[in-house]
Amino acid sequence: MNKEIYLIRHTTPDVEKGTCYGQTDLALAESFQTELAEVQATLPALHDLPIYTSPLQRCRLLAEALAYPLGLALTQDTRLMEMHFGAWEMQKWADIPPEILQNWMKDFVETPAPEGESHRLVHQRVVSFWEELTALPAQTMLVVTHYGVIQSLLAHLLHIPLDKLFKIDMGFGAVVRVTWGAEDYCKIKFLR
């Protein structure tokens, strides 16, 4: 029997546009309640299913708002955290010296941001999480996480090279349904 796994990107964080952030624990924008309602309207009826979330509050607060009113189990997992940008965290992208940023962009898959992690490292932890998740008996699950994590997971499922990650685009509060089954059956639908 196929599993239905809903990947949900957190809602809009309270941060100035053009800021580099990954594992910085940002608060949510004032639009949270509106965006929450939009996410809820996209999801099927939630009954007795597990929810997994990044511990960063921009994901955790959304996961709690989905889980707690219904008494659903919620598990935080650090493997669902966004990429760590190290010394670049909370800097303006425009303030990072162009030559340093260009060198990183040439091989962002293997090259970490200074004092941070590479996309390869993010990918390894995301795939480890996915393998454990799909081995669980639950048929329907929610995963509340970040853009880079969802990109990496979809790249894994669709066999897209990691250097093509940025071809996968989604906004805040995006909902992606992954239907997963035997013999690596996989079907992906962007719902929001």
C-alpha cells in the first residue's frame, strides 16, 4: 500500500528580504495565521497521523498549530533543519564579497559556506531521515521543514543532480504530496 507524505515548507519568516539565513532561529511574520489557514485548507483531514518537524521555530510553530489542536503526535528532528550558512548567517547576500560568493556558487554542492555546511551534507542527513520515515508503518505523514531540505529530498526522489537543486522552486507555506510505494514508486504533486 502506498504512503502519502506531505512536505510542508514553513510560512514567511520575519526577516528582511535579501538576508542569508539557514539555521538562524527566526520568528514568523505577522501573516502567520493567514498562511496557516491556507496550508490547512490544502491538506486532507488530519486524523491520527505523525507530524515531523525541524526544531527551528519557523517550522515548529507551524507544526504545533497543525498537530496540537487535533492531539497529533509531533516529533522534532534536527536532520530537517535548513542548511547552516555558518559565517554568512544573517548577512545580506549583497554584502558577501562577490568573488567569495561566486567561488561558492561554482561548487555549492561540495563547498560549504565558511564555518557552515555544504549541500552534500544537507542531502546526506535528509536522505537518512527519508529512509527512516518511509520504513515506518504510518500510511500518511506530515513533514514541516525548509526550502533547502525539500529541494534536496525531491532531488533524491526524482534523481536530479544536486547541482540542479535551484530548478525546484516553491514559496512559503508550499505543500508537496509525495506518494511513495513498493519498488521505489514515487509520484509528486505540488498542491500549494
